[in-house]
Amino acid sequence: MKLIVDIIGWIGAGGVLAAYALVSMGRIAAASYTYQWLNLVGAAGLAVNTFYYMSYPSTALNVVWAGIALYAIASLLRAKRESATP
């Protein structure tokens, strides 16, 4: 189980770092699905890992981070739907 949780944590860390690097280099926009999905997957992976290791402050941070990403994805979808309706 520990190995699986560690792999999930590393994938999460990679997702958050990739999102930050890509937006910082101007490769993707902060208001893009790619950025928000990388943040969501990254935060979820880190939340699983930190919860397993009982690092609850980090777990809380990552749950909120994932929630922000979900909200941003919902906002992007809403904006896309509104712009598609005549």
C-alpha cells in the first residue's frame, strides 16, 4: 500500500509542478482546462499521500487546492456553454 500511495504522491507533485512550470513559461494560460486539470490531479494525488502519512495541514491545503481547480473547471464549462448559446 505504501508504494501505491508514494506513486500517487509523486504523480500529484509532478502535476502541480508541471502546471506551474507551463503557466510560468507562458505555454498554457491559467484559464485553461490543461492548467486546471493538472492542478486538480496534482492536488488530489498529494492529498491522498499526505492523508496517508497523517500530514493533515498539507491534506487540507491540497483538498482546498483541488476544490479551487474544480470551481475553475466548472467556471470554464459555464462560460463555454454561455458563449455557445445564441
